[in-house]
Amino acid sequence: MNAQSSTLTHQAKQGNAEAIAALMNRHLEPKGIIAKAVLQNGLLLVTLEGSETPNQSQLFPFVKQGISGLRPQFVHRVKLMGQVKGEALPVWTEEFGFPTQTASLVVNADIQQLVDNDRSSITNFSQTSTVSILSEIDSAKPKNYLIPSILVTLFAFLPVGIAALIFASQVDSKYGRKDYIGAQVASKTAKALCIVAGAIAAPVYTLVTISIGAAIILPSILYAGQATKGKQSEARQYIGTLARTQQAHYLTVERFAQTLTELSSPIPTETTNYSYSVSVIDNTAVHLTATAKTSGLKSYAAAVYAVKDNISGETNTITKTCESDRPSQSAPAMPQLVGSTILCAPNSSEMTLKQ
């Protein structure tokens, strides 16, 4: 055994974590495995890192036998972790321990063989980085997503929700058994299933919400439309009655009625929704109006003209009723006689029987 190997072995027996890792690396480095070690309060944390998953069944007995042979001071338990290079979490973990040492120990034959046959240098590694990774592994307990899983089971998609519940219930148990990889996988699976269930249920709930909203709103809209038509129907009926009774009045007494009360079928000058008026022009025409008293209703105007036939010399009456093109609280202007045709004023149109 050369002086360097002897010094390394002595440091390892004194509990020097770097020396312990260096002894292991003399045998493991040629096989593509790098050992890193750090000592924390009597717990020796050893990470075996390779480009592929380190062989647990071969490496654990080797490390256990070697470190047990060294029996390093201040080391009461050993935690061994196999890890793929570049990954944040170990693939597997193993632990073993031995009683506190009170006397010097003899170097195990396998470790002695490593010291005599190999001449690799001590592998440098960052102790701070190793402690940080191990601390993250031990403390970063993944979320179990149990409550979201229950909610999607009850209110979203039952089959997917049940699957999410199964994985959510496995997170804590796996973490308690120190199966950190299994806990992470169960957590991520439960989360993904919750998202899938929500995505499936969202269109259904949206459709239901729209249907309920339509069931509430549409009757109100339809009722409002029917109510408006009902109110306008009153004005259409009354303005038509006024025009016809003025024609009859003219044929009887050869003049138009000056007031609504003169007509044979009088109507009120005011109702809840409309006010009515009559205006005689030179006894050759009369302007009748039905003016809306509230917004949202159309207003109406009618004209009756006395027209003399040039051939027979008889005088006849012609009439036309117009309604405003849009709801208005102002009656349309008087329809005008052009030749033998009555035309509605701008912003109004001839009233038809269709509502």
C-alpha cells in the first residue's frame, strides 16, 4: 500500500466523506459510476450516479460491505441512492446502519484491494450541491390533489374522477415509504386526470348554464315583445276607427268632425299608452294622430281627404294610415295627397294589417 492510499484510508476511517467516496470511485469510475458522499449528523449520504440506472442489486452489497469494513468514525447510518446523471431525483434508495464505534477498526479486504490496485485521483464534487439535492428529496412532499379529485368525481366526469382519486390516495403512502419517485408520479397523474375531467365537463356545464339562462331570459323577451305589440294594437285599431268614422261623418253632413266627441263612434282622447287628436284642414282634409306616451312604442298618423270627381262631380273621401318607422313619442307628419294618391310622410310607412 503506497503512502497516498494509506492516507486516504486513514481519512476514510476518520469519517471523511470525500475520502470514502474516493475509495469507492477507484473501483466504480472505470464502470461509469461516480460516487459522491456527504456526512450529516451521523448519516452518511452516498449518491451513485451513472449515465444509466446504477445496478441496485450489485452496488448496494458492495458499498455496504466496504463501508462496514471501514467502520468510519461518527457514521451511524448510511443512505445509498442510485441516480441517473442529469436527473434531479434518485431512482432507488437503500439504508443500513451499525452501532456507534469506540475503538479503531480494521480495513475490509475488499476496500484494501481497491486501495492496492487502483490509482485514480479523488473525485471533486460540490458538497453544498449534494446537500441541497438531498434536502429537496426529503422535504419536497408532492401535492396529493385529493380535494380536486373528489370535486371532479362529484361534479365533473365520474370515471376519470375515480381514477384521479386512486392516484391521489397513493401519494402520501408512497411518500411515507420513502418512495419519492412513486409519490411524484402519483401526484402528477392525479393532477393530469383532474385537468382531463374538468376539460370534459366544462362544455357540458357551459351548455347547461346557457340553457338555464335562455329558459329564464327568453320568456321575458318574448313577453316584452308581445306586450309591445298588444299596446300598439290598441293604437292601430283606434286610428283606423277614427279614419272610418270621419269618412262616414263627411258623407252624412258634408264636413269633417272637429272633435273626437262629434264622431258616431267616439274614442277617448287619452289612454294609458296613447293620446289621440283630430285636426281639420279647410274642410277638405283631416289629420288624425295616435301619439305614444311611453318609449318603445310606435306612433301613428292618418289623413282623410275629400276629393271631387272631375267627371261625375261627386265628392268622395280617401284615407291612408301611416306608422312611424321606429318607436317614437312624436306622431308622424300628416300624409300628403299627391294627385289622387296619399303618401306617408318621411320616417313613416303605410300601416298594414300585419302586426
